[in-house]
Amino acid sequence: MTDGPPGDDRVVVALDVGGTGMKCALVRPDGSVLHAERHPTDAGRGPDAVVETVLAVAEGLADRARAAGSTPVACGVAVPGVVDEAAGVAVWSANVGFRDVPLRDLVGARLGLPAALGHDVRVGGIAEARLGAGRDARHVLFVAIGTGIAAAHVVAGSAAVGAHGAAGEIGHILVRPDGPRCGCGRPGCLEAVSSASAVARRYAELAGSAASAADVAGRAAAGEELAGRVWREAVEALADGLATGQALYDVDTMVIGGGLARAGGQLLDPLRAALRERMTFHREPRLVAAALGDEAGCLGAALLALDSLERR
Amino acid sequence: MTDGPPGDDRVVVALDVGGTGMKCALVRPDGSVLHAERHPTDAGRGPDAVVETVLAVAEGLADRARAAGSTPVACGVAVPGVVDEAAGVAVWSANVGFRDVPLRDLVGARLGLPAALGHDVRVGGIAEARLGAGRDARHVLFVAIGTGIAAAHVVAGSAAVGAHGAAGEIGHILVRPDGPRCGCGRPGCLEAVSSASAVARRYAELAGSAASAADVAGRAAAGEELAGRVWREAVEALADGLATGQALYDVDTMVIGGGLARAGGQLLDPLRAALRERMTFHREPRLVAAALGDEAGCLGAALLALDSLERR
């Protein structure tokens, strides 16, 4: 983390572009937020229109920073999907509609500032590892569980990107060979069993009536047998996935975020117990809830932009 | 890799200590081998006796180097199990009998040389990634398949160690929830289905007669139905394990080593096809056989020692 001089007036323009909305902020080098705002993505308009909104919002934030007497020094943008961070290209972001969009250079040119492009979960992991629930650990696995499941392996504050910008796809590891087919086309992926959408789908299938994953968690806690069974199945598969992550990565701390983590102790308590059962020779990681909520992506985008400044 | 001046007479004393034997060598900074020798480990004598043999063999190699006009500059030792590389301690090497042995400092003191201690598979991965089958790739996963299965994730020539020296334990990821119980105590680990010992055990179970994994591979190739089935089951589970590795690590190249890899195309051809089937959004890694054979651990121990010299 870059610490500026006393009276540091530098800020980073940060945007976390999701399928539904964009979380945007002006972030100081110490990670504190000077200003935050949200905008709809409205992905149905097509990628060109979304890019134009990203650029206009970023420009507006930089103007606002200057008007407030601050100096915008960089811009960080996070997007989902496959991201080539070295090239600054959004390779494939299905729910935003991006395909090979050189977003880093587009933003940099519009703002006249150094820019960085990151993967939403990886930068979220960076933020949780440096500023959030993993801040005391050197080896952190951040796992975001929502509509999908993805992870970021963060060591000493940097997230592993992989050879093709696709590292950390823990949602697509096999946990149930006889399980439901995943959106990716393969059977039994973790995401097809333990994501919020998978929990809701499974409950609807068995109960014949719709309920969100949060509803299922609540009903399970209230003693409803069917909800309890669906919740347990999801937690057991999730523990299998995390145990695989621990066998391969060997981290100190696992930070659980995303929508499903809002279930709090209803998720973490049984998950911790199930993970413990699965630890044989490996050391059990500390399992904690994410601390930064849905601001993690935006903060992480700012951290990534600051890191890129340091490397220039 | 450190390149010395022309006429460089420096050598590294390198030992790869396994449950059965020790592979030992004098290795030049360019990775070429000046001299190699092997000794029995004879682990049944207890850890103190094994340590004394390690020290005596290392000392003998250093003397031999000097007698040949070379200058021993460091010593690298590789052991199996859980290794704390930063502390230089063999935390737990079941088949050698080590428990919390500060082997790095013991060797360093006996030889009066800087020393490094590494994990056998991780240093083997370093050697394959820098000098062997992965030398053109930046992101390499080395997978050693023998009695057990373990991996080393090597990026830019360095192997990930993890928070507790236990990263890369791909043998203990869940692939078959209904599968056989693993030596680690959990059901369905990759090692319990696809290791050389698992293949031999499964064949004996079904055929009622003993055969090595190599025999099973040969009989499968010759068209024996039962052997074909056992081999296919092992290859399919291995492909599931490698697909999980690719989802989490996202590498360019997977290098397959260990005893089972001696089956060559009988293993790699069906494994490559099965892995390809499992690649959906992820990029397919190049799948190749290890190039350094059972010298990889010894070469890697030398590389690790050279790396530690550079950091001093």
C-alpha cells in the first residue's frame, strides 16, 4: 500500500463493472473512500454503449476529484470473466457483453491517466487480503459465492493471474461426478451444487416452490427439514471444494464473500466443521467472512491501479 | 540459472533423499552433472542414522569435488513429505522417518557451506520447469505419479511452497466421492484411484492376481479387457484431477513424471484426450512427459541451493 506524504491529496478513480451495476469510487492511497457512486450497467445496450458509460463515469469521477481539490493519479477498472491483466484486455465478460475490449488503454486515453484493468474477484481478493478479513495473513484464498463461485489466491498482497488470466476458477472444479450439469457444460462442478443459484434451484426442484438461497438458509435455521437437507448438501460440497483449494494452495486464511456469505454463521459454522473433517495431513486454514462487502471489487481496482503506478 | 565466468569450476553438492535410496550428484551452475552416485537410505535404521548418512555422503561429495579441482559452493538437499523451506526443516517425511529435522543447518554446519532444503516434488518441478520438459513455459504444473501423487506449481522458475510447506498436494483432492479410501484417511482422493499403487491394487482386486501398474498398462495396450477398464478408470480420474489443477492454477504446460509416466503414450495419449473433453472455458494446457527422469529431484536441489546463494 502506498502511503503518501501528510496532506496527501491523491485519489484513484475506481470502477467495478458488473452485469447489473457499476460500483464506482474515488479512493485514497490508504484505502479510504473519498466518494462513492453507483450506476446501472444496462448490459442489454451492447458492449460499445457499456464502454462509453464506463469512460463517461470515470471522467466524471476525475472531474469531481479535481473540483474537491484532490488530484486523480490513476484509474482502476474491474470486470468479470476472463481478463488479461498484462495486456489490459477484457477477454470475455459474458454478463457484461465484453469480448476482447482493450479497456485499460481506452480508459487511460480518455482520462489522460495511468490505468489498470483487473478481474473482479481477483481484485476483490487483493482488497480483502490487504485491507479486509485477510489483512493479518500472507497466504489468502478469497472465495466469492454468489450466482457463480470464483476464487482469488493472494500471496503477499498479489493475486495469481495464471497463464491466460483464468486462475482461481474454483467454481469449475469437480466435486460431484453424479451431480447436476454446470453452466460450463460439465457435470458436478462446485458452482452447480453450492452457488446461491444452485441452492435456490435445488430447493425449487425438491419443494416445488421457489425460494432464494437466503430463504433456504433461513428456513434451514428454523428447522425446515427439506431446506436443511438442501443447505447441508451445498455446505458439504463447498467444504470439498475448499479442501481441494487447501490441498493445492496451502493458505493461512480463507475469506468467504459474495451473496451467500451474507448467511453469516449459518454458512460459516457448518462449513468450518465440514472443512475440519476433511483436513488430514494439511493444516486447517482460518475460515472467515469477508469484511469489505460489495465494495471489495472497487477498492481492489484502486489498489491494482496504485500497484501499477509503483511499477512504472 | 546462474552462469559463472568461463572456466567456472563451481559445483553444488546435491542430494535427493527418498524412502528407499538417495540420488546424489555434483552439479555445475549450468545444470550439467559432474558426478553422480546413489546410496541406500535404509530408513529402518531410524532418523538419526539416516541424517548421519546424508551428512557423510554430502561431505564425501564435497571432498570428491575438491579432489577433482572443483570448488563446492553450496549444498542442496531434497526430502519428501512436509518441508519448511524457509526454516530449512524436514517437518514430516513419513517414509524416511524424519520429524522436525533441521537438515539445512545440519548439512551447512558439517560442510561449512551455504545449504538449502527443499521438497522432492517441488524441486523436481523446478528442474523440469527450468531445464526439462517445461523449459519454454512460464507457468508449469509438474505432477509426479508413483506410489503417491503430488504436484509442484512453478511460475517463472519458482515453486509455490504455501503457508505451511504443503502446497501442491494434488494427490489428496477429491475426485471420486464414492471411491476407495486413501492412505490419508479420506475417501476418493486422486491418489487412491490413479497412483501406480492404486492401479495395481484395483487390478488385483478385480483380477484376483497381482500385477504392477506397468503390467496393467501393457495388458491394456495388448487388449486385455479388465486391464483396459482399470487403466481407463485411472486415466479418467487423473484427467479430473488435472482439470481441477488447471481451473485453479491456469498453467501453460503440465509435465507428467514419476513411475506411471514411464507408460509414455499409453498414459499421455488417453490422458490428453480426457483432459481436452474437460476443458470448457479454460485454456487447454500442453501435456508432456517429464524429461529428466529420476534425476529431477537431485538437479532441483542443486538449483534451489544456487537460488539461495543469489539471495544471500
